Amino acid sequence: MRKIYLLALLPVLLGSCLGYKELPVEYDYSYRGNFKKYRSFDIMRPMGINDSTMVNDIVEKSIVSRMKFLGYKQTETRPHLIIGFKMYTDSLRFNGYDQPDIEEWVRAQKEDERYDAKKINLRTGTLLIQFFDRRQNRSIWQGYATTLYGSINFNNERHLRNAVISILDKYRFMAEGFAETGVAAQADDLE
């Protein structure tokens, strides 16, 4: 009887593992980013052009969900971060940088860090997500994902969500003040 339960449980366990496949992700960041000082965000909307590679409800909802999970407030009025994305259907050569892990750099905050450029060949089906600091008017973080074995299918909801999750897993900074208010709110809920 025990073997029957194990055999019945096996497809469920295997199916749950197949639902999420972390994609290879690279990211770069600006040494001028104030990663512990951001509290709000909004999604960038292309103006005056109808570019379907920069507008996608699934990608937007996935980004919004992740940012809210990290404690960021979405606002159209003077957000700290403006988040844009682009889906590349063709392959491209991309300029990236060899940098220390972002969390390590934030702890050390070395002023004299250098940008060591590197060329990256991205395959077809690449998703790029960029964070812009509105006050500094500059890009402060970008992450990009592609698959090793084929392209991201931009018509597949699961592929798109998986790509966004894989990229934003590399951005691990909670909104300023969120950890304190989040813990206080949880303590209030327990009383």
C-alpha cells in the first residue's frame, strides 16, 4: 500500500519541479546606485511609439508583484525607480561588466571600483529589465535572461513569468524602511 502512495505522489512532485526553471541571468549595476534608499517605483511606458517588445501585461504584472513583495510602493508621482523592459527576439551582442556581487559591493561601498567591460553574446529570446533612478536620471541596475537551450517563448505566460522571476531574484534589495515596518506589522498581527 505504501508503494502505491509513493507512486501516486511521484508525478505530483515531478510536476511541481518542472513548473519553475531558473534561467541563466547576468546583471550589471551602477556604482552610483543608492540601493538601500529606494521606496517607490513605476513601470516605464513607451511614449509615441507602439513597440510591442516594451509592453507586455504578463511581464508588467510579474515585475509589479515582485517589487511589492520587496516592499516598494507603486506610484505614478515621482517614483524613485522607473522600471523598463525589452524583449529581444533576435540575438545581439551586449556590453556588460565584470563586477563584484552587488550585495558584496553595497556592504563595502568602494568609491574607486572600476567598470571592467565585457562583451556578451545573447541568443534569441532575451528579456532585459532595467531600473532607472529618476532623480539621478540614469540606469542603476539591469538584468537579462536567456536560455542556454533555446529562446524564451514570449507568447508563453509561464516562460515570461519564469524569466522575470529569474532576473529579479538577482535584485534583492527591500524598499527603504520596509524591514522595520514589515516586522512591526507582523508583530501587530500576532497580538
